[in-house]
Amino acid sequence: MTVMVLSAAISECALAIVARRAQVASKSNALQGEPKKWTFEQLYKWAKKGAVGPIIDDTLGRRCQELNLHRQRIHGGRFLGQQNVPQLADARPDEARESRETMEKLLRAILDWDSKGAL
């Protein structure tokens, strides 16, 4: 579970940094409000839209969505709003590997995008 949570947190943080840089550079106003209130879902959707050039493609966007769902599934507070509440947070080793791979692909996509001088 730790790998999934950390992968999602690092991914969210990396996208927030890029989105904030775009906002400060006045190249994107797609994300409104303070960065502390942006959600991972808003950030990966923003990264797919390409307000300053798409950072991620649809495939990586879906992987980010899955990463976010895995993180939410194991978050205890999320269980309260679900109809069918599992007994325990269910984390599978393959999902941890996929989470880490998604984070690595996302970070690589951000670095590749940034090296093109998009900002």
C-alpha cells in the first residue's frame, strides 16, 4: 500500500509543480484557485488537455486515473461513502508495481515535455 500511496503523492506533486509554473507564466489558467486545493484528478486531466502542450497521452492519462482510484480505494475515509464496503483495504502486489511504473512514466513525460521548452 505504501508504494501506491507514495507513487500517487509524487505524481500529484510533480503535476502540481508543472501546473503552478504554467499558471505563474500565464500560459495556462485551466486550474483555478490555490494549488493546495487542486486534486490529482484535476491535474492529470489538465496534463492531457494540453493548455501549454499535452504532457501525457490518453494511455498515461488512464494509468494516472487508475493510480488515483487505487489510492482512493485503500484510503480509509473513502470507505465511508461506498455502498459495498470491503472488510480491509485490498492492495495487490501487481497494483503496487503498476503504480510505481505509472509514476515513473509520468515523471519521464514531464521531464521530456519540460526539456522541449514548453514553459
